[in-house]
Amino acid sequence: MYYFDWEILSMNGKYNLVTCNVYKGLIMLSLPIMATSFIQMSYNLMDLIWIGRLEEHAIEATAAVGTIGLVIWFANALAIIPRIGTEVGIANSIGGQDIHRRDGFLYNALYIDIVMAILFSTIILIFGKNIIAFFNFENDIIIDMSEKYMKVMGIGMIFTFLNPVLSGIYNGSGNSKLPFYVNSIGLFINIVLDYFFIFGIWFFPKLGVIGAAVASVISQAVVTFIFLLIIYLKTDILKRFFKFKNNIHSGYIKQIFKIGVPATVHTCVFVLISGFITRIIADWGANAISVQKIGIQIESITWMTTEGFATALSAFVAQNNGANKIERIKESYYKGLKIVGSIGFITMLLLYFIPKQLFQIFIPNDVETLKLGISYLKILSISQVLLSVEIATTGAFNGLGRSDIAAIINIFLTLLRIPGAILILHYNLSLNYMWWLISFTSMLKGLVLYIFFKIYLKNYQRKKAYLIGADTVGKEKSF
């Protein structure tokens, strides 16, 4: 039997997701997760902001850091397997009051995470040049900067994998505040170290792009250390962690992969398609690449906020699914859509009415890049509401243990960007057509996912009602 003081990780029943007010529970759980999502995204964001202020080669440096951001994004995508496995597995077990099952998910998710981090780091360090070559850059400065930045980030990849999963342990248990506090410390350290290492302030060397990577690795290492210190002082998780023979269980590993792999495949495919789009956009020059990378960071106002909410919704749905409370699942989903729809609407207004001011945060002086950036943000603004619906609905499917449904829909519709991009390049259309392609497919995904979730939830409710009537619910797994 696994045991540790779970009350340290939970919120001591303050926001019991099975019994609390739906709006209050969703908001109180999601706000810290949203903030934490912003923080985790902000490492690359802060790198771009400081790099864009270099006196020499600012555009090339921005393109390099933004491109390697895709590689880091791919790492975060792989970490989704143990993270979602942790969040959904723990939340579902808590809802069903199964302590042994809850602890089994935690340990096995951590083992999977560490193995994946080591493998990915090894690939980055050995095949880094080949990865950069895929983007087909014709600018030697961008290639050199990209290789240096990725090499340093590859060394610190273990922290990129560990921090989301350690956060997921708390999120799944209903405690989203502690991950926010710990990750906030890391972001503050990153902002300060970025400034010192990039520009060579005080006694620090002037490292430019390399300095941005060094600052990110150090700050994420601090976050991991704080997490582990808290867990070590307050629980016996780490004391039992090295008892592999007792902890490793193929059943939990299979369940974690069943929950996490579809979501990971979706995100990995999305990143690969983004890389393919970047390769095509490279034909328009370094300015176009910078616009895409900076534009993604600005647009993250919507998708990072909504992904934070989707994580909360996933935990909420999983706990209530474990307790067989289907009406609360429906209520949380539709009320959640109102919240994320409002976020998407606000972002739409920001992107459309103040695109110049938003882009100048990153590139304050380059007129050509600024002009391209304004067009990008205005076109992408129209997709923000349905983009929010897409992400929130994906979280709801994850909470039900059906991440495969959301992944199939997302992958299929995202793949439409490839033939669209090829046609745009073939007919020598303007860069704006590429932005319209991205915006249209985002809206389509949100609409289709919403329709499918309504149909699935209706059928799922009938199935649950039948099982309850047949008195077999207690014999079935919630997943």
C-alpha cells in the first residue's frame, strides 16, 4: 500500500470538486492554473522580448529563439503523457475515493516522465544540427544562433519535463495555488537572469542568445528544486520513489499512456505542422519567420489562458466522473464555455484594435516586421472565440478519459494546413493567405469539437444511467 500525507497536496476540502459550486470551483481552481500556464509559456516569451532589443542581429536572434521554441513545445507535448495521466488519474481516483489507485498513478507517471526526458535530451544533443537543417534556413546567423540556443536547452531538458508533471500532481488533487507560487518564483528569476546574461550586466558575461537559454535552464532548475524540497519535507513520496519493485505497475503505465498518448500525438502533430509551415514561411524571409513566432506568443493570450482553464475543467470532469455525477459534468462544461468564450472575445478585441502596440513590445523599431505583424494579428483575431472552445472541449474530453476523440478531430483538421500551405506557395499568393489558412482551420476545429462533445455526452449519460440502473457502476472503471 502506498501512503503519504495527501492533505498537504490537496486543499483540505476547501474546493471539493464533487460538491462545490460549479462556477466557484472552476474559477478558483482554474485561475492559478491559467497563471501557471502563462508563466511556463513566458520563459520563451521573455527570451524573445529581451533578444528583440539586441543592438545587432535582433531579427535573426528572434527567428532563432522562436524556432527553437517549437522544439521546446515538442518536449512539452511529450510531457503531456505523464502530466495528463497524473492529473486525470489522480482526480478520477479522488472522486472515486480510491487512495491506492491515486498513488499508483503518481509514481508511475513520474517514472515515465524521467525516462522520456532523458531520451529526448539525448536526441536533442546528438541530432541538433539535423533538426535545425529541417527548417531550411538560408541565413547562417540564424542557423548558428539556433544551434547554440538548442544545445543549452537540451542540457536542461529534464526540468522542462519534470515541472509540468509536478504541477499536475497538485492540479489533479484540487490544489492549483502551490504550482502557481513555485512557477512564479522561476519566472521572476528568469526575467532577471535574462537581462544579466543576454546583455552582460554587472559582472555577468554578454552571452546574447546563449544567455537567454542559460537563464531559462537555471530558473526551471530552481522550480524543480523547490517542488522536490516541498514534497520531501511534507510527504514521504520521495522516500518511496526509489522502491521501483513496489511502485512500477504495468496497469497504471498502460492507463497513463491510454489517457496521455492521444493528446500528446495531437500536440506533436500540431508542432510538426507548425514547423512545416515555418519552413514554407522561410521563403518570405527572416521578417516573416519573426512575425509568425512573435505572433504565436501574442496569440497565446487566448490559448495559454484557455489551456489553463481546460486543465481545471479536465480535473473537474474527472473527479465528478469518478463520482458518477454526470449532470455536474454537463453543467461544468457549458458554464466553462461561457468563461472561455469571454476570454476569446476579449483577446479578439485586443488583437484587432491594438496590434501595433502589441507587436512593438517585441520589435519596437523594425518597420517592415511591424507591418507584417499587424496584418497577422488582425487576421488571427477572428478565430479567438472558437479557438477557446476548441481547447476547453479538448480538456473536457480528457477529463472523461477520451482524449483520443479530441486528438483525432484536432489532428485531421490541423493536417488541412499542409495542402493549403503548399497551394499558397505554389500559386505565389501573399503571406496573408497563410494567416487566413491558420485562422480558418482553428475556427473549424472549435466548431466540430463542440458538436462531437454534445453528441458524446448525451450518449455517455444514457450509458451511465443504464449502468446505475443495472447496479453495475461500482464494478466498472471510470475510464
